[in-house]
Amino acid sequence: MKKRIKWENVGYLLVLITSLSVIIHDFYKLALEPFFTGNLTSLTLFGLITLGLSFYLAGKSYDRLFQ
């Protein structure tokens, strides 16, 4: 018996992985990089918008995948 790949779920998984990587990258840049380099970093308006959008998309894709 052949299993079919649900390409819609593959797309949601890619969105989830991308959103989580953006979230992890932003928190690394804000929390850990200043500790290692000594230079204080901050979020711009664009960074804040992309972080919020990443949280929203990660939540929606997680809900869609694991409902």
C-alpha cells in the first residue's frame, strides 16, 4: 500500500521551521550576542514586526499541523 504525501502539511512544516529559526535567531541576537561581544543590541521596528509575524505564523502552522 502506497502512502501519499500531504503537500499542504509539508508547506505548514516549512513555515513552522522557518518561523522558529527566526525566533531563535532574534533571541540569540538580543540575549546572547551582547554577552559574548560586549556590544548591546536592540530591536528595530522591522525586527519587532518580523518577530511578531513569526510568532503568529508559528502558532497558526502548529495549530494546523497538530489539531
